[in-house]
Amino acid sequence: LAEAAYDSADTGDDNAEPATYCLSTYFEPIIEKLIQTTDRSDGNQHNLRNAAYEALMEMIKNSPKDCYAIVQKTTLVVLEKLERVLQMENMIQVSTDRAQYNDLQSLLCATLQSVLRKVTSEDAPSISDQVMSALLRMFSTSGKAGGVQEDALLAVSTLVEVLGDNFMKYMEAFKPCLIVSLKNSEEYSVCLAAVGLVGDLCRALGQKMLPFCDEIMVLLLENLGNSTVHRSVKPQILSVFGDVALAIGPHFKKYLDIVMNTLQQASQAQVEKTDYDMIDYLNELREGCLEAYTGIVQGLKGDGEQPNADVNLIQPHVGHIMSFIEHIALDEDHSDENISACCGLIGDLCTAFGAGMLPLVDKEPIQGLLTKGRRSKATKAKTLATWATKEIRKLKNAS
């Protein structure tokens, strides 16, 4: 109902938040009733409490501008409920109570995410201290409950998105939680959420991430080499190398040799072509490598008119990168994501290394890949392939 009302609201722009919608008049009483339902004593029966929280999240997610004050009020209610739940921690003796308690924390965390996504960047700082102290308490009390830690990490990710570089003031207090989560190889969903959060932090904090990078990079590299870490985490780690490089720019030089060697090994991975799951995994691994290479090239090149001299440190690896792209181009099982990442990387290498790239890109597999990208139904692939083709044309015209 909330989604239908939101979708049918008149915005004048596909992505804009509508000013109002047909449920605006009823929004507050619906929210109040849903919150009351979450507190019912029979909430554990027939999945009632979960359903009420899920409905609450949908209402918040699909809310128009004229309901924003109620969304703000709901944020405070959710925080209050979370704080109350955290105070119950020491009273729980029975394992069934513990499971319900953990579920409730997770539900409140997910609801907190949905309200935080709606809070404006102007209003976020006024509640962020309260949000962060509740989340830090969750990390310290959830003990072995991986699900709760994962939800708390996802809530921190949302807070990082909303606060941007204002999140910096929490980094010292939060770093131990992040480190513990990155080391949690047994519960890969926690480790995966922590790796994703490193990427979010890099995008939000930029150069301010520098003091934390040594410790984080060591853990990421250890996880890649650790056979007990679930394979689904590894493509994400490769991709995050690109986020770190983009954030800290020329300072990434100190990690360059070990990361480039790691990427070279990962890019040579092979799988059994009869196993579709492994083909998907190989494509994810390749996408992770391509995103890492892209971030490293862009990070060392800088965003000035002229490429920064640091980018020349990548020169010895360009031959391998282009043969990796060729290998993907010739593999009929490549994904749309592989195509768009390859096209973007080709364009970046052309802007970084100029006419020296022409012999490497003027090959049948590379041209075929760019043509496939330009004809793709995926907007991203089409845009990047068209851009890369223009960059190549510029180089040809200049030479």
C-alpha cells in the first residue's frame, strides 16, 4: 500500500521524493498503530512483531516530504526502544529469551537504517551521537550473535552515508569494532559487512582514512590469503583495494607492490566451466580485480588535467591488465558487470598513459568488447564503452 501510494505520487521527476501522497493524512496514525503493535505482549505469535516492523520500514522508506516530521519523531522512538532493549541485556538467563532479544535488536537496527536513510544531512548530526552510542553498545553486548553484529555494521554504514566526513569524530571509538568484525572469519556475513563498510568509510572520509589504513590493509590481505575465510568475501576485498586507493591517492604507493601481485594472482583464477555457481563466482572475482585496478589507476592519476607522475608506477603492470581484459573479452561466460568494468578501465588507462595505449587497445578482442558494451542494454556498460571509445579516438586523432 505504502509503495503503491509512493509510486503513484506526482513528483515531476523520476527520482525525486514526492511532496505529498494519498496516505499523508493517515501517515501518523498508521505509524503510531504499527509502533503499538510492535509492543504487544503477543508479538511473538504468528510473526506479528516482525511483520509490524517490516510494515513500519516500508512506510518510512516510501514516505513523502510532508511526513518528514513524523519520520524524525519515529527515529527518536526507535532509538529509545533500542536503548531500552540494550538495558535488558543483563537480565536474560534463558536461551529462548536470548534468541528473541537478539531478533529484537536486529529488527530495531533494520528500522533504524530505514529512518536514517530518510534523515537529511542537516538533521543527522543532531541524532548521530545517540545513534552511535547505541550501536557501540550493541557491539559490546551482542557477544557471539553474528546476526546482531551484521545488522549493527549495516546501520553504521547508513550513518556513514548520511554524515559523510562528519563520521570522522567516531572513528577512534568505532575502530576496535571494525577490526574485530574484519577478523571474524567464522561468520562470513559479519566479515562481508565489515569489508563493505571499509568501502563506505573510504568514500565518506577520503584522505582522513589514512591513519587507519595500515591496520585495515594488513587484515584485508590476511583474509584474502586465509583459506577459512568464505569465498564470497574475497571479491569484495579486491574491490575495496580500489576504494582505499581512491580515498588516499598517492599514499597508496606503499601498498602498491603487494596489492598488484595479489591482483595478478586473483586475475589468473580458473574454474570448472560446468559449475554455474563457480562461473558466477569467477565473474565476481574478476569484477573485484577490475574495480581494484580502476580505483588504483584513478587514485594515483589524480583528478587534475594532467596525470600525476605517480601513475607511472602502474606502467609495468599495464601489459598484464590488458591481457586480463582480453581474456575476459574472449570468455563467452563474462557478465554485464565485467563488460562495463572493463570498458571503464580501458578509458582510465587511455587517459593515464595516452598514445602508448594505442597498440594495446587496437586489437580485435578489445574492439569487440567495446562494441558489445556500446550495444549493451545495461546503461552503465553503454555509457562507459561509449566514453572509452571516444578516449581512444582522441588518442588516434592526436597521433
